[in-house]
Amino acid sequence: MPDTLQLEIVTPEKMVVKDVAQEVQIPGKGGYLGVLPGHAPLITELAIGEIVYKNANGTQRLAVAWGFAEVLPDKVTILAESAEKPAEIDVKRAQEAKTRAEQLLKAGGPDLDYGHAEAALQRAETRLQVAEKK
């Protein structure tokens, strides 16, 4: 059995990661999924969260939001709406987005789309957490 797998993370704009990994953790809709080489094939929907993978250079992290992941025994392909490495995250913008989402949720109101506001808050918090770990 191989001890590594190919990892590709793609957004509509670009190839974010093309690397070899020893393990990958993916934020699936039902919770985090750990993937090791030789994993059974599956397809899962992505949630907002942090992708963590280990390669020859150590542990790598990305903030990801929405999309799909295909897991094969020797390859993981992630098609994400957005995926950002820690160095690419604009911390000031993420903090402003977090503040806006918190204010919207606090103010409430009949016209508020709670699902959208909660997703915006979760995405901003994830981006800030990943940026702190660079």
C-alpha cells in the first residue's frame, strides 16, 4: 500500500494546491473526514472549514468554503468555491466580515437570512483561525 497520495485543491479561479500528502483532513457536511493513502473511494460535499494536510514540509492549512471532494485510494481532488492559504488571507477584511455578520445576527429582524449570516460568520472565523496558524 502506498504511503502518500496526490492532493489537488482547485477553485474556479486557479489550482490552489497540487502536492503529495501523507494524510488529509477535510471539512465535510457531516463533520471532518480523515483520509489516508488507500482510503475507500467516496465523494462528499464540503462545508466551511479548514483543510489540513501533512506533506514532506510539515502541516499545511487552508481555509475552504463549499464544494466537493473526491477521495480515491491514491488521490484526493477538492473542487472548492474558495480556498485560501494562510498567507493569502486578508486578516483585516476577514475581521470586518466577522464584525458585520455578528452585528447582523445580533440585530435580527424579519428580513434577516440567518443561514446566510451564520455562514458568513463561520467563514470569517475560519479564515481568521487559519491566518493565525501561518
